[in-house]
Amino acid sequence: MNFKSDNTASAAAEILRALSDVNDGAVAAYGDDPWSQKLDEAFSAVFEREVRVFTVASGTAANAISIATLTPPWGSVLCHREAHIECDECGAPEFFSGGAKLVLMEGEGAKVTPATLAEAAARNARGIHSVQPSMLSISQTTERGSIYTPAEVFALGETARGAGLRFHMDGARFANAVAALGCKPADVSWRGGVDLLSFGATKNGALAAESVVVFDLELAEEVARRRKRGGHLFCKGRYPAAQFLAYLKDGLWLKLAARANGLAAKLADAAGVAGESNQVFIKPGAEGLAKLRAAGAQFYDWGADGSGEARLVVSWNQPEAEVEAMCALLKSLR
Amino acid sequence: MNFKSDNTASAAAEILRALSDVNDGAVAAYGDDPWSQKLDEAFSAVFEREVRVFTVASGTAANAISIATLTPPWGSVLCHREAHIECDECGAPEFFSGGAKLVLMEGEGAKVTPATLAEAAARNARGIHSVQPSMLSISQTTERGSIYTPAEVFALGETARGAGLRFHMDGARFANAVAALGCKPADVSWRGGVDLLSFGATKNGALAAESVVVFDLELAEEVARRRKRGGHLFCKGRYPAAQFLAYLKDGLWLKLAARANGLAAKLADAAGVAGESNQVFIKPGAEGLAKLRAAGAQFYDWGADGSGEARLVVSWNQPEAEVEAMCALLKSLR
Amino acid sequence: MNFKSDNTASAAAEILRALSDVNDGAVAAYGDDPWSQKLDEAFSAVFEREVRVFTVASGTAANAISIATLTPPWGSVLCHREAHIECDECGAPEFFSGGAKLVLMEGEGAKVTPATLAEAAARNARGIHSVQPSMLSISQTTERGSIYTPAEVFALGETARGAGLRFHMDGARFANAVAALGCKPADVSWRGGVDLLSFGATKNGALAAESVVVFDLELAEEVARRRKRGGHLFCKGRYPAAQFLAYLKDGLWLKLAARANGLAAKLADAAGVAGESNQVFIKPGAEGLAKLRAAGAQFYDWGADGSGEARLVVSWNQPEAEVEAMCALLKSLR
Amino acid sequence: MNFKSDNTASAAAEILRALSDVNDGAVAAYGDDPWSQKLDEAFSAVFEREVRVFTVASGTAANAISIATLTPPWGSVLCHREAHIECDECGAPEFFSGGAKLVLMEGEGAKVTPATLAEAAARNARGIHSVQPSMLSISQTTERGSIYTPAEVFALGETARGAGLRFHMDGARFANAVAALGCKPADVSWRGGVDLLSFGATKNGALAAESVVVFDLELAEEVARRRKRGGHLFCKGRYPAAQFLAYLKDGLWLKLAARANGLAAKLADAAGVAGESNQVFIKPGAEGLAKLRAAGAQFYDWGADGSGEARLVVSWNQPEAEVEAMCALLKSLR
């Protein structure tokens, strides 16, 4: 019963098979192969408009390259205090951006509101002496499993635009959000004002497939340059491309995410908590957590030390039996 | 007849199969899976001493992380004018190192000699006003297909040590050199004084498997940090690990390289030029190159514009028939 | 009645005269002139031990160079939320350090306590995924006019050392602290564990004289390199050197600071608030502040918008009549 | 007889006096004082058009900030092999620019020609794999004492513009060039296409006064930000401003430069070499240099080790007697 993270999961058969399917013959390197050449089209279809997509090795890379593209070194990145870019990337955004500053906002469920954003953007009384608020970065879904609705994304986008901020979305679990909302991918990205999206597939069934999706096409050249300089231009481009093509084909990405969301909803029900995506946050106290672990469950504690809180993440291929067993355990704690 | 580069080749069956073999069940992420945990041991066996290895997404990343670890920002990196780090990485070494300077040396076959190195290291008359020579970086094999013998590596290592320089080796085609020399991997790496080695597998049969091999174990922590900050710590570590384990198993890496070297030797023979590894440099003039292309050969021009020179690279799985056909063409030009 | 900042003040006659005194003949550039050569000795005498001192153009430069020397790019700098390095340097610490992160601590009077420091240093549960707490930076005096006693500096130094942190002090107003404490400069610097001190003279009577004082002599070479690369090595070194020599001579620096402190104490008395150095923080409400301004007083609002709070800074040469007039105004508000 | 460099000289009486003249009363800090506020106007008058000027602490800072403003991190800076930015700034351009690459050109007298520039700008066959030629940087006067005529600057500017390059001029000795040419400052700067000019006064009579003059006004905001982040925004702005105002007043800067040029011409005559500015390059051989030194002359060897070459620099206030004595020595060597 491993609920530690969706990055503990293996890869989907369709995606693994795609690697074999492209593994034939000599093809041009560095993204000039036939599969890489189809990526823009495939993503453009998913997003219902022309986009450019750049594959990279990790979500950290996708985020850091996006941020460096959207803020000057003397800018600040407004983000939630629990954002992955703040807590889990060992300073990659600062490194890639040449030393921009992350300015932290509060908010329930690791979400930020337009009011909080407006307040943070306005807080810059010292002119040349302060870094300049330059961009907003949010996570969809958030690090607390919450989801921004299309209207919420749009409202943030409007506030950002009004404050002169660019807009980045960390979509390491974008699939889970779209599957949960039942909306169009466009509705929670560019239609809401997002300029660059870190679109991840690794957590949801790929081996290693992360990307930057560029909605503001004028940024494409800079993303390409920063990717190359970061060592993220794969020489054998066919393999990341094949993973993404299989991931998007026939809505596989949404099917996998929907399955994980559905099983997570069972866990949330059993625990008596709210749960929107494939992450569930429970708070059974230290004793409760110990009982779960004694029964074989694996997961991370969450929140402040000793808060008695934990995070359960359901993977795309989590065995149903594990979820059932975990549900029983969770109910027994109530 | 695609002789453009060995990165146009597909992946070896053994390595592709290794991905399926590890694609089962939930395992710890970020290098704590069972296969990643075997990497240090596998590399230590190959190198006959304790090493630490860090997988990354590209050779550029391996080089840039190594360089950033071995030079302070105010240092200079002594390398050949044709080095990949100078010509083909869009400034990645400068980016990762915080702005160190590449100082260029000349030398036949893209090789540098101890004398050239000593002279370059001594050329620093301006004290605080100049960058400080901090490290040597050589490519094995070189960008001109040449190979450093164990004695040559050792002599460079001694000169470097005497001048207070650290020593990096770009081993994107390390396998081809070792296969050609018939020596131990240790003989052209740490026994010669190399501190960090970019050890690549992608060009020689992997899908995407590059790494930094750490011989000076005190550098391991810094390499780990720089890898994470560069977005090069794969979350599903099992897949790059599996590629490397299959690559090293039963000497697969040397078999593949030896095959490419052998076929390249035939091309060199046919063209009447010297050829040590899987790269062959021919100079049939503009007309000759046109004839080759008209007959269906694909390759890159090399050297200065209009030099009538070209590079032919043989891949690990280059069809023998292609090589035979190319040999016939090359002979016809003589 | 300009109480905006001590950087609005002109320069002391002794220091201006020192510029003329050295303005004769050709001397070696870049710090090899006779006056620059005396700097280390003069500072060593003041600090009762061997130190190295490096003049720079601004306090921001002194801080940023110090920070870059004490933290790796993947480190974090623990500092108070109101620290100058966080609020007023437009990201210079991030720029010079290659993207280190400032992690903010709370504390009355912009001071941090050993307990707060210990807690912040321990908060790093995510291993390779987080930046690593690498150093402490405090301001003496603080941005709220508070002063660390020798015992407080020592306690912070011990906590820092225990947590593996280096220790930087921003001494833009170091003179005011030493004058107020009546202690030895050593007692609130290296004896308390400080590794690098930004020692400023500009606010206290110089034209432009800031410096990094190096207590851990092994850091001197790196400070020298970072200064040069930052464009802070003056070619005509005699002029900053002369300012510092005059500043330290016969305790001028402490006399000027003591005068400012003394006048500030009168303001504090008149306002009925505590005041330790040459900064006084008053809270007469919006109406009170308006009255002061209507009467001709100049100062900055402080704290959150609408807090009705203000900062008064007394300069080394603030006319006594201005202080008397201001005292009368402040009393009238009570 | 100190001919080592013009930065060994003291400051002009007019400029030193200007410091006293502004040393009265409290004024706004950070460039909002009355003298700083006059700088743009004074420089605009000199350059016959609207400019913005930003004072900094050193020529290295002026160059590095300019370069960082004109090239992205993935760009290259085309400059002469002997340029100060390449040889004497310890990598400051790389530091400020986030790792841009200096690409070196050859040319007599440390000058570059349009043909050389065009060739260097075109040399970029590797697309995404190479840094992108982004800007030209030349020195006026050059590190070999040569001077670009207005026509030469214009031709370079046209070639640069045609190749999509921005244009920076290192004017550490701009005054000597303008005085020698007898032209308008505009003729060898913005009329020739220069975007940013490092305009130095330190070598020509100031204590420490360097600046970036912005001709493309859209760059001003970025220069301001980079200056602040580099620690080059002086808090007491009146002192650098006063130096520049005195320097420009009644053509003092050109008078001082003309004097130095005139005396240098005598040295050149005596040595039988060409000399355009205040730097003279002689080649009397090792024995000749030894004789000069034995007679009390101080200077730097120049060129390759053992070339028997030396540089003589005449300062704005070089005693005429020293020049006469040196002339006699130089003649005795012929």
C-alpha cells in the first residue's frame, strides 16, 4: 500500500510500447525526427490553438525554464508558500533566472486568490531598492490537492494582467485537474491568461516526459535557448516525443488521471475529508498514523512536525485492492 | 547511408528491454529505487575503484555540471578550440558555472598536449584582473575522432596537477576510445588524474542515458546539488538506471563501440585516411562531397566553409551494407 | 528638519580633507598605493586581531559579496524579515551568490534570537529537494534601531556554528552600535563568531566608503575575486583608503556615532519611546504624522500602510537646533 | 617618471574642489539630490541629444552592466582579443550577463574592422547549439592607443545593425579619442550607432567617476536595475555627480585629455613610433627596456613575453619635465 507519491508508479503499457514503436532506423537528432515534429500539432489539438511545446527532463526544469523566461533577474515571482518551486526544487528557479526572488503568499489548500495576489503585487513601496513583482506562478493541481476552476484561473489571470504580471502554471498534475473538472484544457490554461504551462506526464504514466507548453508564441525562442543551455534538449528526441504522443492519444492522459482521481475519492470518503484530485490529506493524529503504518501503509507525513497529518497520493495504476484495504483502515480510525 | 551522427541511431534491444524489465510495481523515487541503488556498484566495478555516479539528461548537462563543480566563477576552463563545450552547448558551461571563461587551446586532431596546456596555464600575468586557470577539460574521443592513450592522459593529468588545475573528461564517446585502446577504463580516466568524467551511453545504444562519474568522492555532494538545481534529478530513477545497468552488463557498451569502430576503420581505409574511432574525417573536395551526396550519403561538412572536408560517424547499429556501399563510393573518389 | 536617513548627510571635514591630503603625485593603482596598504593594519588595530579589509562602493555590494562568499548557490541565508538584504537591495544577494535563497525569520526590533535561528536552521526536511541552510546574516544595528549586545552576538554565533552556518553581519551602522554599547568592536564581531562584516562609513560621515572586513582569513582570496568581478575594485585606491583612515583615526567614527546616538536619545525621550541608536521609531498615528510634516519635519513612514508609524534618523552632523525643535513637536503630540 | 598608467594619477583640482562645493546640508539620497538631477542634462548637452547617464564605481562595472543589458545570457559579445573586457575584468562581463560568451576578433592596433566583424557575426553554423552573436563591443581609444574615426565607428555600427547586433563602446579613454579627433562626442558614439557608452573620468582627472551613458532610452530602466543589483547605486549621489559636472564644465575633460595626448605625441616622436592618443607603444628590445628602467622610468612590458615591447601612458597631469627626460632617453635608444 504505497501512497507516497505518484512518482513511485511505473509507466503505462501504451507509453512503454511507444518507445519500441519508434525504435527503428536512423532519424534526425535534436527534435528534427518525425515524432518530435508532430508534438506541436498534437498539443495544439489538445489546447485548441497553436502552441509550441518543449520537452525537458523534469518538472523542476520545466518550471525553472518557464520562470526564467517570464521574469527578469531583478523580478519577483509571486507564489504560494507551499509551492513546489519554493519547497522542492533546491533553488532551481533562482538558478535559471539569474537570481529572481520568490515572494510567498498564503491561502487555503495551497491556492491563491485574486485579492491575495493583488495585495502582494502592490506591496512594493521601495522603488529601485526592491525587486519588481514580475509574474505569478500557481500549481494546478496544487500541492494540497486543490483545483482551480476555470473561473478562478481566469480571475487570477485578469488580476495578474492588471498588475503587469506574467502567468505561469505548474502542471505537474495538470491531467488530474482537467479530469476532475471535466473542462477543456484550454479553460484552465491560456483562456485564463496562462503564458507558459509546465505540462507533466511522468507522474501520470510516462517514464520521463515533462514539457513547457508555450501559449505566447513570442516566448518560444527564449524557451528553446534556455532549454538548450540547461542541458534539456534531448539528442534522441524521438523517445520523449513518443511518450507524449502516446500520452495524448485517444485521451489516455485523462483516462489515467480520472482513474487515480476516482480511487482517491474513495480514500477521501473513507477518511471523511474533502478530496478533489488524486491527493488526499488526512489528519488522524500521531496515533492514527502509526496504526496505518503498522498495517502496512506507506505515505508521507505532511504539515508541521507533529501535526498528525499525512498525504496520500493515488497513482494512475494503484491496485484497487490496495485502495479498498486502505479505505477499511481509514474508516477504522474514525 | 546516414553518417551524420551516432545520435541518429535507435536504441539497442538489450537497453530497451531493460526498461520493460524494471517497469513493475511502485518503487521509491529520486534514485532510491533498487536499480539506481546498484549504479554506484556497477560503475565502481567497471572503474576498479569506488566511484559515485549521477545520471543526467544530456551530455551537455554532464559537462556543465562537472565544470561548475571544478571551477569557481572567476576561473577559466582550458580546452581545445573545437571542444563540444565550446562549440555546441550554447554556453551551458558558462551558465552552470556562474560565468567562468573557456580559454581555447590549439592542437592536431582536437587534442591538446602537456606543452600546450602548460603554456596556457602559465599565461596569466594580470593577477586579480584575469580569470584564474582552474581546470582542464578534454574530450575522449575528441571531436576529431582522435584518442588519448593512457600515457597521454596521464601526462596531461600530471601537468594539470602541477599547475593547480582540476581535470574533467568529456566522455560522450568514452566507449569508443576504450574499445579502440583495448585498455581498462581506469587507465584513461582516474589513473590519469581525471576528477570527473562525463560518461555517455546515448550515442552508443541508449535512449537517453548520460552521467557524471565522480572519482574525487569529496565532490559528490556538490555534483548532487548542482544536478538537482539543474533539473536533472529524474523522479523515476529506475529508467535511466536500467539503461546504464544494461549498457554495462557483460561488456555490452564495449561490444557496441567496437563494432562501430571496426566499420569506421573500413571507411577510413577506403578513403585513405587515418581513423581511430567511429568518426572518420575525409577531404575529397567540394566536388567529391557532392558526388557522395548524389549517391545518397548523408553527413555533415566539417572544418572551415569550403574546405571540402566532411565527417562520417558510424553508429553502433550501422548496417554493414551501408558501410560497404560507402566504401565503394569513397574508393571511387580517390 | 530632515530625519529621513543618515545617508542624506554630507561628509565630515576630516574625511573630506583626507582626500586632499592624498591627492598628490602618481601612486600605484588598484590598492597598491601607500594608503590602501595601511588599511589592513588600521582595521586590525581597531579589531584587536589580524583582519583583511576590502573597500567597495556601497553597503549593498559589501553585503552581497559577503553573502556570495559564505553560501553556495544552493544554500539559504537565514535573516530577519526586515533585513536590508531582503528589502532594499533589489536582489543583489541573489545575484552575487548565483541564486541562493533568503529565508526569513521573525523577531522584535528586527532582531533574531538563538531559538528562532535554531528552529529555522532545523527546518529542512526535504533533503536534496530543499536549499541548505548555510549562513546567518544579522544587522548591527538593526533596521529597527535595535542593538545586539556582545552576549547576544555570541549566543547567535554559537547557535550558528552548532548548526553548521557561517555568520555575516551587516554593519552599515556598526559604529552606532559600538558607540552605544561602549564595547570593543571585537566584542560584537569576531569574538561573537562573525566571519565577515560589512563595515560602513558612508552613513556616518564619509563620502562613499564601505568595506568587507574579513575575520576568517581563508576567505580573503574569494572576497578579493568577487569584489573585482563585481566591479568594486577602485583603480585609484587612495581615495576610499584615505576616507577610512581618517574615519578610524583617533576614534572619529565613534565620536560621530555617539553624537548622533545622543541626539536621537533626546528625540526618543521626547516621544516617550525606547531608542538605542540613531534611529527612533515613533507611532503618533496618521494625524500626528501630518502635524509633524506640517511643521516642517521630513521622515519616512514605517511599518504597514496606515500604521501611523514613522522612522526618524539622526545624522552625525544633525543640527542641534533641529533636534530641539523636533523634540518640542514630539512632546506636543503626547 | 611613472608611465605605468593614467590611473596612477591624482585628481584635478577642479574636481576635488567640486566635492567641497556640494558638501553642505542634507540632500536626498540615491540620485535625487540637485547635482545628480543635473547629470542627464549636462551629458545631453555634451552629446547633442537626450541621454540618460548612470554613475558607477568602476569602468569594469560600466562595461559589465552595459554588456548584460545588450546581450541575453545565450548571446555572444564580439570584441577584440586585447579588449579590456576580455583581459582585465576577471570575468565581470560573464558574471553580470549570466554567462554570455566573449568571442574574440583580431585586428591591428586592437581595432576591429567591419569585414572582421561581418565574418565573426556570420560564423554561427550550429543553430541552437551555439551562442548567438548579439553585440559588438569596441574600446575608444583602444587598448593599443588607436582611435576609431567617426567614419570607422559609423561603418562598424552599420555592419552591426545589419547583423542584428547591439553596439557598446568602452570609453575609459573616450576623452582622449575625442580630443585627438577634434570631433563632436556624438560623432564617435550614437551617430555611429552606439547604444551604450561606458564613459570614464577616473583616468582623466576624477577620483572615481565612471558611468553608463544610455543613447537608446528604452534601455535606461534595465541599466538602472542592473546598477542597483550590482551595488553601484551610490547612496550619497552628490559626490560622483559633482565630479562629472566639474569634469564636463567648460570642456575641462577635453583640455586634460588634450594635454596628455600632446605630451604623448612627444614621446612617440622621440621613439619614432606612431601615437594617436595618450598611450605610446615602443619596442626597443629587452636591452632598451632595461636601460629605460635603469634611468628611472616606470612602465609595463606589453605584448608577448620577451617581445621587448612596452606601453607608456601619459597622465593628464604628467610633469612636462618627466616627458622631456623620457624623450631624451627614448632618443638615446634609437
